[in-house]
Amino acid sequence: MSLHDEAILITGGASGLGRAIVERLLAAGARVAVFDRAPPAIDELREANAGAWGEGRLIAHSGDVRSYADNAAAVAACVDTFGRLDCAIANAGIWDFNKPLVDLAPDALDDAFDELFHVNVKGGLLLARAALAALVDSRGSLLFTVSNAGFYSAGGGPLYTATKHAVVGLIRQLAFELGPHVRVNGVAPGAIDTNLRGAAALGQAERVIPGARLQASMPDLSPVGVMPSAHEYAAAYAFFADRENNVPATGVVLNFDGGWGVRGIGQVRQGDALPEKLGIDRD
């Protein structure tokens, strides 16, 4: 697979899955613009990929995906540097650490809903709008990070799961609206050891996805028996960004999740403790 000289912009690209995607794209010959909110992570990415940075194949822009102006500035930096934009990847996201509805304090719901939807859904929509002219001009593609939670329960709590279902709908609608000029697809990873963080409104901003615990549980939970690495998940992004090998794909979301959705009926229900949590005496 070759992405030689393709110009690709990715949000949330300085760490975790995003960084793995960046490094996979660079290895395939792409030129990559990273849009991330964390300057220290950008510095680490630059140091780890000093060769690509020095060759002018890697640039970075710091900003917030919830801001249209920041998205537009990142697109402009990509086009100014590389001359065009071939693929925009909406990857930035936050999690809710599987927080169930009964544990969501009513006075926190508004802010938590807004934060998760603004990052996970609006961020991708703003990127799509900011990149639209450049992508139509290049007959390029849009790519979204979804999640197994975009299709199944238990990949997050109701807030995260709702955002990822919304992203699936966004992919399908944009594929309809933007064809034949821009292809729009998604990748839905499963369990992953990454630095995905939670919502500040839920007091989770400094929490990181429990990778070690997930890793230990994979032989029992995953049909493939392991938790794929971020670099292994990144292969799907390179595929969807590849003009030559992915011409037929638009409106597609790849369940690239280690078989998470075919685990059968072995999951125990989670609602047994509801009466106790809500102070209801059933005796």
C-alpha cells in the first residue's frame, strides 16, 4: 500500500491511536498534518518522528476541535504546506468510562452531554465543513473514528454510546451529500490500550482508559484472544485513505474490533443493582 505524497490531516493525532495512525501514514509515504490540543504531546510526536518533521512531511497545529476557527486554521496550514488536502481524519474523542445513567448526577448531565457531543460529534462535523472545499477540489476523502460503541452496548455509558451512534449517522449522511466528489467512511476499533481520556464535566479529564486491565481480560473476552495494538488498528486508516485501493468505499464503517460484536450472550446484565442505588426497597 502506498500513500506517496498524499496530504492527510488528522485530529487528535499527537498521542494514542492518533499517533499510531500518523506513524502508519508516514511509513506509507504520506505527508501528515496533526491537529491536537496538547502541545507537549505534539512535541513528543515531533521528536519521535524527527526525520519526517525535518523533511517537511509532518507538521502540527495546536487547537480545539470544538472550534470552527481552529479546524479551519488546521486545514489552511495543511493546504499552505502541502499544496492540497487529500484526506481528513476526525479522530479526536473522549470517553465516559462506561458511566451508567443511574450514576450520572442530574446536575452534571447537561455539561457532560455537551462536552461529549461537542468533542465526539461536533468536532468531526466542524472538520468536515472546514475541509470541504479542499476535499472537493482534490476529490479526496473524510474518515471518522467510530468505536464498537457505535453499534453495540457496553462499549461506553449512554453518553459515549450515543455520540458514537451519532457519528455513524453523520458518516452515512455526509457520504450521501458529498458524493461523488468526496468519499466518507469510518473505522470502529474495539478495545485498545491508548490514552483516551474522559469528560472534565464528569471529573474524568485526568483518567486514562484502563489498558492494563483490559489487556489482561482479552483472552476471555475477545474472539481473537488478544487486544490489538494501536499500530495494528492503524492499518485500517491507511486502507481507507488509499485512493487506488479503496475506490468503491463510501458510507462504510469497518467494524475493526477484534470480533467484539460476536461475543454471544455471555454478558451479565448490569441492572440488578438499580433498586439499591435508587433507594428502592423491593422486600
